[in-house]
Amino acid sequence: MGRLGAQCPLIRRKVRAWNARPSRLIDCSTARPYPAAATITVVATQKERNAETRRRLLSAARQVFAENGYANATVADIVKRAGRAHGSFYLHFTNKEAALQALLEDAMAGLAVDSRTLWRWDEPELSVRKSVHRFVEEFGENRDLWLLLDQRSSLEPAFKKMSDQWFEQLSGGIVRAMLSTEAPGLLPSLDPEILAHVFAAMLSDSTRAAYQESQSWTTGELADEISSIWSRTLGYTEVTAAAEDGVKPTRPANRRRRQKPDR
């Protein structure tokens, strides 16, 4: 370049200008990293989309089961009703049985949360009334699912197991509620687990019959009668009467279930 640069001032000036230009290479020490918040947002958005797809599929499955009958329902019917691609169903469920199980699990979980929220150990009679009424109402809201559970339990072991677990959940909640409140009545002389099973069967069987068969009484009247039987048996009506007279109930300390004898 020496001789050519010396002989051609124009070329020399261009070379100097080029060498004087700042480097365009990125300085890694000052480069800003990809924002972590953006990554979190993308992940959260994807989870929200997945949750919405699952919700739509379950809602569609419930409608298809009710309209076509569970035996005649197909995955194609469900995804068409949900407005989703066929493959999206299998990202969430292996088959229609799994979709029904998910619907039932959601209903059971909701009922369990309601029961825990409604129960107050210092107001047992009112708590029994609220809990029983909520159970009867919830059964009516999801009667299609509970009746499907009854039908499938006699045909498929998985649903029989789910039905048994649901009954144990119901009776177990009743046991815990009874043991949380000190009250007169029959409880001191009876096995609380046996009594809880009796109450659970009374509640579930009578509620199921009320929605399956035409009766001369309302479901609200049924809930009132069941509540009255429970409260009188366990002495909760006496607790309420005493509280009205200014006597506060005492919470039992470390009360436990009876140990089952070895067989």
C-alpha cells in the first residue's frame, strides 16, 4: 500500500478515515443479559394456556358425557366441543376415563375444602347444619358426576377405588369434627369411627335418593332433618342451649380416635 498511498492522496485519506472508525464489536463486559423476568413471563403464560386448555377439555367432557352418555362419548366429541386440536387432549389425559376421574377429583376436593371452612368446634350445631346443607347443595350441583361415579364403580375397579376413597374422606372428616368438640350425647359410649360411617352413609345415600327419585319433601328439608338427627345424637343442641345461657364450650385436649383391636 506504501507506494500506492504515497502516489494517490485520495486513497491515503480513505485509509486513514477507515482506521479511525470505532470498532463495532460487542463488549461482552458491558452487554446486558437477557432479562430473567421475560423468561418467567413466558413460562407463566404457557402454564396459563395449559390450564385454560385443561379447563376447556374438562368442561367439554362433562357436557359430552351428559348429552351422549359416558359409554357413547368419544375423545373426538370432546375436543370438537372444546374447540381444541385432537392431540391436545392427550397432553392432559390418557383417555376419557382419566378425564372423568379428573372431574370427580375436582368435585371431591372442592367439597373437602368447604367442609373444613364451615366447621367451627365452638359452634357444632350451626357447623353441622351448614356442612350438611352444603353437601346436599353440592351433590345437586354435581349430581351428573356423582351418578356417573356410582355407575362406573360397578364396572371398573379404578372408579370403585375412587368411590371408596371418597366415602373414607367423608367419614374421616366427620370423625375429626366430632373429636374436636366436647359435647354430651352418645359419643362417649360409642366408637366415633363407626358412628361417622353411619352418619356418612345416612348423608350420602339419602341425598343420592333425593335427587334420583321424586319425593314429597325438598332437599332443604332433608338437610334440616339430617342436621337435627346428628346434633341431637351428639348433644350439640345442648351445647347451643348452654352457650345461649352464657356457658362457653371447652375444646377437648389431645382427643384421639380409639385404637382398632387386632384381628
